[in-house]
Amino acid sequence: EPEVTQTPSHQVTQMGQEVILRCVPISNHLYFYWYRQILGQKVEFLVSFYNNEISEKSEIFDDQFSVERPDGSNFTLKIRSTKLEDSAMYFCASTPSQVNSPLHFGNGTRLTVT
Amino acid sequence: QQQVKQSPQSLIVQKGGISIINCAYENTAFDYFPWYQQFPGKGPALLIAIRPDVSEKKEGRFTISFNKSAKQFSLHIMDSQPGDSATYFCAASMLTGNQFYFGTGTSLTVIP
């Protein structure tokens, strides 16, 4: 069964540094998402992406965050200047369509900001 | 504002018992209600989902009960097994939106 793959599985960075989290969505999917999960808490929506542009974003997704689909397969999340509170599991997800399609999640990248 | 409220936070069930997790929502525009199962170190995986035009959906040992008037839905796991031990999230989304709203999760432990 096709799956969403994320790299790296764990990223440690110092406060103020830039990080790029990478994802390869399922190949025939059209909608891409980033969610995050702070340890022990609920999964929170960050951003959705369709047709090479952001379609929706949450309050969490401020100017420090950006997303990009640099080629036909990768989907990246960049955090420009990391803060301690950015430490979380970041999940990439994709769906084949917008209408009531379940999210297919990757296994996540654990970001630790020190 | 918490769009989807989930309870209990944790649940311990004996093997063979029934696990019940409840969720409530506020926004009547929600029209798709999936449940996700998450094992440690893994991303959430779709378990079962329901739309509000039916009151119940069953897949194997997993059943969603949906009460549209009360704006509540629940997951029932029959004959719970130790392998069911995981965190379960309910979620909701709207036909016209991209965003899924997740509950706070329930940590289920099934004791052999």
C-alpha cells in the first residue's frame, strides 16, 4: 500500500536556527497537509496545500513557517527561526481529493529545539 | 474554542471487554467524522469513518455510533485485544474545508 514518507525521523536544532522537514506524499494525491502534535496533546492543523499554493492555514502557521513543493514529489515545511515551543512531532499528510477524504499520515518528524 | 471534545483521556479495559470512546462537536457544518488510531512513534492511521446520514457504521470489531441531534459520536471496540492498545483520536471536517479538527486523544490500554 502506498504511504507518505517523512525525513528525517528526528531533528535536533538550536533555537533560532532554520529547519526544513521533508515529505513525499502518496503519488496520486493532490492535497497536502502539515499537522503537528506537541507531546501528549492533540493533533493540530498547520496548513493545507493544493495546486502549488496554500489553500488554508491556521493561526499557528505564522510568518516563521513556509511550505513548498519544489518538484513533483517532495513537499517541505520550513521553520525560519525555531523557538523552543516549536518542539513537537510534525506530520505530513495527503489526500486524493478535498471532499471527505481521510488523511493519510506519514510517521512524522520529531523536532527538538534546544 | 475547542471544536471537538473527546473523553475519556485514558481508558483501561480487560481483554475481551468493550472499549467506548466519546466525542462531541459544536459546528453543525461538520459532515465527516473519522477515527484515527496511533501507535507510539507512528502517525495516526484511519480506523473507521462515518457521515451524518447514517447512525451507525460497523467494520469488524469497530463500530461508530452517531447521534446527529446530540452532536455526539462514539467509537466502540468489541472484544478488545492487547493489540488495540494505542491512542485514539476522533476528528471532524467540513465538506467545503481542508482542515480536520481533532479531539485530544484517548490512550487505551487493554490488559491481557
